[in-house]
Amino acid sequence: MPLDHYHDEHQKREYQNDERLKARKGLFSLGAVDIKGKIYERITSDTEQILDVGCGNGDLLIYLKKKGFRGRLIGVDFNPGMLKPGIEESEREGLNIEFYEGSAEDLKFPSNTFDMVIAKHTDVLDMEDYI
């Protein structure tokens, strides 16, 4: 179901930068689950293409790249303020991660583009078309 205009604008105001995301992660953190490590363990090849929908500040993609993943990493978030820290770190460290501003409900990628789609901080459930 598409987000209504109020919800979309509210989300943009709430997540103008990554401060609220950091607070949200701390609030809902289970501590014992290393989600980044679990995702890294699922990667089967360095030629995979991975999409992180609602990537926020790109911390997961940066983690994967720094762990040695050499495939294509793409992050999409609807708020440019959220993307900014990830873009800056990727450029500063030469990580070659692609970041795009966009809606999880209107992705601009063809079907069967990605080997893995991650949507850990979104309400979007149907990413099957992109895998």
C-alpha cells in the first residue's frame, strides 16, 4: 500500500539526517543479534549485486564493503539528509557504493537485477520482483 502524503512528509521531517535513525536503532537493538554479520554470512559471491532499500546513512553497505565485499552495492533512501553521511564516507574512503534518493515503493530498477535485497528499516514487504 502506498504511503499517504502525510506519512511521506512526516517521515521526511523526522529523518532529515541520521540522528533519529541512530536513536531508533539503539531503542530497538537486541544487542545479541549481529544483523550486519548475519547478512555478510549470506553473501555467496563477490559478484553479487545487493540493494539496501531504506539504507539511511549507508552503514550496512559501508560495513559490507569494509569487510571485503567486492560486488555492486546500492543504497536507496527517500531522504537526502539520511544519505549524506554514507555518500561522504564512500567518497572519502573510495568505497564505490552507489546511493540514490528514491521511494521504496517506486524503485527504478528492472526485475531480477539484484541477488539480495535488504529492507531492514522500512515498511515495504514486497521486494521479490527485484531479486
